[in-house]
Amino acid sequence: MQDSSSITGSSGAESERPSDIYPATDFIREIIKEDIRTGRFGGRVHTRFPPEPNGYLHIGHAKSIVLNYGIAQEFGGKFNLRFDDTNPSKEEVEYVESIIADVRWLGADWEDRLFFASDYFEQLYEWAVKLIKKGKAYVDDLSADEIRAYRGTLTEPGKESPYRNRSIEENLDLFERMRRGEFPDGSRVLRAKIDMASGNMNLRDPILYRIVHESHHRTGDKWCIYPMYDFAHGQCDSIEGITHSICTLEFEDHRPLYDWFLDELEIYHPRQIEFARLNLSYTLLSKRKLLRLVQEKYVDGWDDPRMPTISGIRRRGYTPEALWDFARRIGVAKNDSIVDIALLEYCIRQDLNQRAPRRMAVLRPLKLVIDNYPEDQVEYMQAINNPEDASAGTRQVPFSKVLYIEQDDFREVPPPKYFRLSPGREVRLRYAYFVRCTSVVKDPNTGEVLEVHCTYDPATRGGDAPDGRKVKATLHWVSAAHAVPAEVRLYDRLFIKEDPNQAPEGQDFLANLNPNSLEILQGCQLEPSLAQAQPGETFQFERMGYFCVDKYSQAGAPVFNRTVTLKDTWAKIEQKL
């Protein structure tokens, strides 16, 4: 077996090979092993990922990419990236470019095998002509509504079109004229002639070609007829020598049609295998609905960090390694189920815990003044960059008389079991000293606490008291004189319902949007080492979670997106809203 290639994440560091993370075994891999054992396809394994460029990829596509590319790597095979660009009315170059970037970011390498269904339009047309000549396809003049009505139901057979028995000569003539652009959109289609009484609706004379007078992003105005996905899918697989055409479960009923085309055309025949698509709690994975969120501006574009798109979660700070880990953990199943989004969040925490440098950042600043600390003195405290990685070393963090701490880390009247700072109480400042609160300064009009005044114990430098006394809380902080102001965006789940599609009567999924999915904090104060952080870099803000530098961040005015909290804080959210 050939080793899988290593995956390079956003950090640039190489991780274990995907096949070594979890020795994968599932029903698809067992089928492939048996095909290799029996010599089917000459022992070859060749997979593909065939997205339609009508939107951005989402995490469900990531599962498919990991599956297809992982299998190719594990079995020493090949992997193709092929665009199903057969519908010019919905496809854009922007989507093509984003898909290429996303697949590459995930670590999948198609080498020189980047293809488009439009590469094969001429061959597909010739195969359609072949079916006509065999008496297996005909031009139909019924409207779309009439075709739908003639199709029948699950319990009633369909009815044959009055145009079904046209002569081969007439069908060839009409199909050629369709290609030349003589007929308007919707006036005619080419259909396969199979069985209008079939129990499988997909075999009731499916449409092969429709007329679409729109410019194509690659072929321009050369074509005005375009193949349907069902007709292009298997034949494209055949042309490329794909061995195992791995599809999601909704294509199971299409498999007899996939096989029928290949058999009737008498061409190389790949094997289609179906698996359950990803369904993720609190998440929508419908391109149509995601497009609506973008178009109606409920989110800030396809790469909004709240979106489940690959570009969105990449901008939020997720890593390729975390997605590979997630995909391997959920495995490959034959039946649909819902995966808890908490597992995805667990995977990114596990990955970032190992790789993300630690930094101190105060998101809701409260001024802390150490009254007995020398006015102009600055000390540099040694701070650990990552306790999980000794090679990450340490850094120096400035400490001075005036600091910022989190507002939540002080209570003038502390509630039960509150161990952080309050009048008369002593706490530890991370990497620095013990401090004891002595007084507060309040706004005379609102009573809001503006400053907390403390004294420090010089003997506790580094965080421990020589006399052995203990404190119950350690707080992070930032030196006010050295702090870097920043904007921090707290992203949360986009929907408040586990199944966003379960909306009140008369409403749709938009009724379940989380009104608190984004909170923007201005005036956050960061330790100075974060001033030069680059877009895409991810850090753990101590005690606050994992945060990624946003792509629009600029030197001197950093913007950070929260990737994930340090632990699941989502419990009972529906009851709070």
C-alpha cells in the first residue's frame, strides 16, 4: 500500500498521514478491497470529486473530499477534481476559483487531473446521437409541466409522450437543430427511451438534454443545449477511467440509470457506490439555502465565519487537520443520521490545543491600578507559548503599574462560589504577582466600576508565595501602557435549533436564525506580541478561547475572529432566547 501524502495546515506544519490518524475501515473500503482482490478494474483505484460550480463548498463536501482523496491515497490510486459545469444559468467563475482553493487547502492533490464536464461536451453529444440511432432516445415537445404530469407517481405508472415514437431520422434532425439554436428555451428536450411504467421514477424516460440559451463560463456561446447531470455523470467517469464513483445516498435510486447509460453506450463502466451525506446539528448544508443567506445579507458573504462553507470555517480559524480528524471520527455510513456539531468543535479544540500559541488578551477591559508598584517601572515576565509543545519556547510580556483585566474578573459584591477578584480578596496575576483589592473608583452618575485599585506582594513574582499561602484564582492581564487595541468578533452558531428546518407554522428556516450569532467587541486590549499577527494565524487567548486573525486585519488595527470557545458553552441556548 502506498503511503498517503502529508497534509499541510494553515500553520504550515506537517501532520500525520491521513491514513495513520485512524486506520479507516468502512463498507466502501471493504468493497474496494474486494475489487482489488478479484482484479476488477485491473486492481486500480481511481476516485474523483465532482462539484457543480453553483456555490461555495461546505463541510459536507469536505467529508466527500476527505473520503475520495483519502481512499485514493490509501490504495495507491489517483484522484481527480472535475467540475460538473452543465448548467450555465447557475455557474460562475468565482465558484470555480473558490472550489479549487478549498480543495487545495484541505490537502487534496489532483496533480494534473483537473477536468470539467464541458471538456467532454462534444463526446457527450455524440453519445446522445448514438442513443438516438439505437432507438433509445427521442426529442420530446412536451412542456416541463406536461412531462411532470405524464411521469406518473410512485403508485401509478407514467404515460408515454405522444412524441415518443418519432422516427430515428426525425429525432436526429430535431436534435441537430436544437444544437444549432433553432428552438427557444423549454420548447424541446431530448429524453431517453426506457420504461414509463418502471417502479424507479428515474427510469421513466429521463431528460438527457435541455435547451439553454446562456453563455457558459468556459465554452461561451458555442453550445445552447446542455446535458443533464444524470447523463454527464457516468460518461465523464468513464472517460476519465474512474473506478469507484462515490456518491451521496440520494443518488442510490439513480444508479440503475447510471448503469443503463454505460451499458447502452457500450463503454467502460465504473462502479457507483453511495454513502450517507453529512447532516450536522444547528447547521444548514443546502446550497440553495446558503445562497439565500448570502443574497438576502443575513451573513456577510459566502466566507462569513458563521457559514458552514469551507472558506467560512477557514476564515474562522479551523484547520485542515481538524476537518480530517472530524471526517475520520464520524466515519462513512449507509444510513442518514445527524452528527452533533459539538464533535466538530471538539476536533478543532484538540488540534489547536497542540498548535496554537498562547497569548493574553482582555476582551472587555477593566483598569487595574497597583498602588504600591513603582510609577515608571516595567518588568518583563516570562510566559509559556504553548504548554503542550515544549519546542514553542517562551516570550517576554511587559508588566507595569496600570493593567487591564476582564470586567467579569471583578465583583464588588461577589456571588457564591466566585473566587476571582473582589474587595479584600487576593488573586494571582498570570506569570506575575499576587494582588489584593483595596478599593474601587466608580462613575458618580451610573455607579459603574471604572477602576480597581490593588496592592501587590513583590515576594510572589512568578506566581507563588514564599510563605506557602494559596489563592483560588489566576487572572490574565495586559499592561495598559503596552497594550494593542483590537476588534474581536465573537462568532457563535448561526441557528438556535438543532434542526434549522423545523420552523413554526407559516415560517421557514430563517425563523431559527440566532440573533446572537455575532458580537463585535471594540477596544479590546492585547499583549504587544499580537501587534504583528498575520491574517490566518490562530492563537489561544488564555481563558477566553481560540481566535484567528481575520483576512481583513491590518497592522496596527488587528481584527480577530473567535474560532471556538475553550469548552462547550452552548447548553440550554434555546431556553435563553
